[in-house]
Amino acid sequence: MREEEEIMGLLKDFHAISGFRVSIHDPEYNEIYSYPKKLSAFCTAVQSAPGGMAACKENDRKAFTRAKKSGSTTFYRCHCGLTESVTPIYNFGELTGFLMIGQTADESPETDKRILAAGERFMDTEQARKLCAAIPRVKEELLTSYISLMTVIAGYITKTNKLHSGSRNMAALVREYINLNYAKKISLDTLCRKFDCCKSTLMTDFKKTYGVTVNAYLTGVRLSQAERQLVKTSLSVKEIASSCGFTGQNYFSRVFGEKYGISPTDYRKKLRNEC
């Protein structure tokens, strides 16, 4: 409840500053938070007309898709000429939603003409003129600042993990990443950058979930893979060490000996003699 109140507070503050309607959507593009709750009168009229709702949804879908693909803020004009922008939100590296601003327009006469022409496709001319005139206007020189502020807010929601995916937690995502990428150079710093979290949170959550430290788990995965290769392949000990992500043969031999009580070379010989 506290996180929901804080998110709504951010949306209200941004609306008060910019005049934009602000909303947060889940990964399937469904709206879950918004301020104001109601659409603008112009957008309500458009979506109430035949074909209007479908056109708006298709327009938004394309914008969300572009933002998801690029991983960054997407600025655009909707099919009616209104100014809108979408930026993705993440939770420990996993896409959890989008922050969207829109339903305003710049002050140029060309934009007025574009919006009026679009409105007349969904309503009569008199209504289109009236509702077009009521659309909040944004000075063009402030537009870049508002979009930058929007990106900062999305970054804050991401950094503080206030919008949860409701599926996997950070520890599970880190574990999955290690299982798939153990051969690569992995450190706590690289994991923190990838999953956008601090070291203390990463180490605490992982140890609490799996009972071992991140480094211990990573070493365990690498040793298991190395043991399998010693048994199943004819690769040299040096090649196995490299392919499993160890920094050198000597280090690999030392940690292997600590776990198995025998060197990699002797382990291989022993198994082959037993076969």
C-alpha cells in the first residue's frame, strides 16, 4: 500500500508540473496506475466513436513495442497528433511495465490543424473545435525537460524496485543468469549493474534464498561443469578451466582440490582406471 501511495504521489506531482496525463502500464500494456484517472475530454470522445478505441490501442501498442525493443524512452505523436512518450520500467533487470505521458499538445498552429482534422474523423466539427481548444498545451522549449523528468521518474521506480513483476525475484534471476553464463567473467559489480541493485541487497537476498553466497554458488556451478568435462571430454585441464570461467589453471586446480580432495588430472585418471 505504501509503494502504491508513493507511485501515485509521483504521478500527481508530475501532472501538476507538466499538465500531462501520466500512467503506468504492465508488460502486457494494461494500465494499472494513472493520474488523472479519467482521459481528457478529447480522447474520451475519440475513443467513444466507432473505430476510435481500436485506433488508440493500436497506436499505443506500437509505442510500447518500440520502447520495449529499444529499452529507452520513445517520444511520438499519437494518431490524432497529441504529444506522448513511453519509457520502460525494470525490476532487477526484468521488464515490469511502462511509464507513459500524453494527452497534451504543443502550441504550434500546425498541431492545432492536425488535431482538429483528426477530431473531425470521430466527431462533428463544432465538438472537435471545442474539445481541441481544451487540450492542455505544452511549450515546446519545456517538452524536452518534461521527457527528461519522466525518464528520471521511471529510473527511480526501477532503482527502488517499486513496481514488482509478481513472478521471479532478484535471487532467482541472478541464479538463472549464472547457470547460463558461468563461462563468462562474472563479478558482483557486473551482476549489480545488470540487475540494477546494490551489492548488499544482492548478497543478502541470494544468501537468504539459496543458503550460499553468490560467489560460492558461481564457483560451485563452474566446478560441476568442469567435473563433467573431465569425465566426458578429452579437453586439457587448461582448456576446461578456461571454458568454465576460471581465471587460470592453477586457480582451477586449487579450488577443484578443495572440493574433491584431488587434483583435476588425478581425478580424471582415477575415473578412467575405474572404468
